[in-house]
Amino acid sequence: MIISGSVKETREQVKEWKRKGLRVGFVPTMGYLHEGHQSLMEAAKKENDRVVASIFVNPIQFGPNEDFASYPRDFEKDAALCESVGVDLVFHPKADEMYKEGFCTYVDMDGLTKELCGKSRPTHFRGVQTVVSKLFHIIPADRAYFGQKDAQQLAVIKKMARDLSMDIEIVGCPIIREADGLAKSSRNTYLNAEERQAALALSRGLAEGRKLVEAGEREAAKVKRAIEVEIEKEKLAKVDYVEVVDFADIMPLADLSAAKEGEVLCAVAVYIGKTRLIDNFIWKAGQ
Ligand code: AMP
């Protein structure tokens, strides 16, 4: 496995694979890898001849009072996981390799980024779109893999790739969970034992919502309320948002039957102590 911190070296290696006619899959991450990331790498491995993973804690997607400095990092362990899955190249740049002095060009979007996480993290998606665009230029892959765990991010990246005519297929992958239902996340490491238990409020709340929808409820307000009521039973939980949106444009829905492409995203962000966790489910009309 090649490990490179260099934009030039990484781009040349990927181009060489492309010249040979090999298909390249790409998995962007911020490291501190777990089975969620691993599932993306395994999907990429199955569908491509070469797999590139990036490990980069992207400073510009964190707000001023967010956890950039304390975000967990363990490159040795991450590299070992990548190697065990059969990743061919790990791109692990330093911040100044990605953002040279004077950097001032950003990718942004009018739609999709204003709701859900965009409300409490107003510059987050601009940072995500900018770094992902840069990574797509550095790593000209055929396919890139993103988790539904960050459903709004997945929708934003799909839209960005379409709007900017990027020559890459965006593949969404299912949420990987702990045995008790908690969605795996690098940020779960912030939770103490009591908070870890309390964090189950997210998946429990979503399960209540899903039950209602599957029983035929189509009024978004009722689904939202059921999710909120369940989450608020947990004393350590403080809801940032509970939303029901159209997955196609991330706009709030009043009626679940009205989703343009038939996919409804029920998403939550909840503070457990100081840690902000997100989770969601997607309901497809006709299910
Ligand atoms: P991150 O390192 O948190 O930026 O995540 C990198 C990629 O892994 C993103 O596409 C995430 O959506 C995905 N991911 C993170 N956690 C999970 C999970 N529990 N299941 C599936 N994908 C995940």
C-alpha cells in the first residue's frame, strides 16, 4: 500500500492506473476509522480495480467553536485498517499541502445546504464541497463512496457532481451501527459511559418515527413529534433538530407522499452532553 502526503505524487499514481484502463474507487474520510468507513472501502474494493482512501481532517469544514483541534486522530491504526481491507493508496496530506498560503477559492451551493446541519453549521458544507472538489481533482477516480450516515452531505455531493458536470459516480452506502443501534461515528469516542447509553436516544427516536411511517402515517409533523418525544425521554439529550425533508432537495416536507423522487429523509441532530451526534433513516415511497 502506498502512503502519500503529496498532491502531485498521488495524482500521478492515479493517472497511471487510469492510463492502464483500471477502474479507481475513492473513499474520502477524516480518519479515526471504524467499520462504517471500512464498509465504504469494501464496497469500493468490490466495484473497482484500485482503491484510494484519503485521511484528512479538513479545517475549513469546522466552525470556530467546533471540535477541529480535538477531533480524534490515529494515523498508524487507520493505515493498518486500510491495508487490511486492501486499499492501494492512502492520501494523507498536511493542511498546508491542501491549502497553500493565500487560498481563497470555495465551492458553494444555493440549495440543499440551508436546512438540517446547515442551520447550526452555516459554513460546514462550503468546507465539505471545497475539499471534496479538490480531492476529486487530485484523485480522478471513477467512483466515490459516501455514507448515508451523513445523508445531507451525500445529497450535497451528488448534486454538486451533477451541477458541475464532474466525471465521477457518487455511490451512497448504508449506515453501519453498533449492536445496540448507535450509528458508528468517530465522535462516539467523546462519550463517557453514561453518555454512551444516552446516545441510544437517537436510534430509538428514529425507530419510533419509522414505525409510524410504516403504519401509514404521512403527516410529517406527527412523525417529527413522535421522534422528538422519544428522544426527549432521555435527560442527557438536547435536540438540535428533528426534520423530515425531501431527500432530493433537502427541503422540509409537510406530507411524506410529496417527495419528488419518492425518497424521504428523517434526520436528527442531538447533543449528548457536549457531543453533537447525527442519525437518520430514508423512507422510500411504496415501501
Ligand atoms: P468522516 O470520516 O466522518 O468524514 O466520514 C467519512 C465517510 O464515512 C463519510 O462518507 C461518512 O458518511 C462515512 N461514514 C461515517 N460513519 C459511517 C457509518 N456509521 N456508516 C456508514 N458510513 C459512515
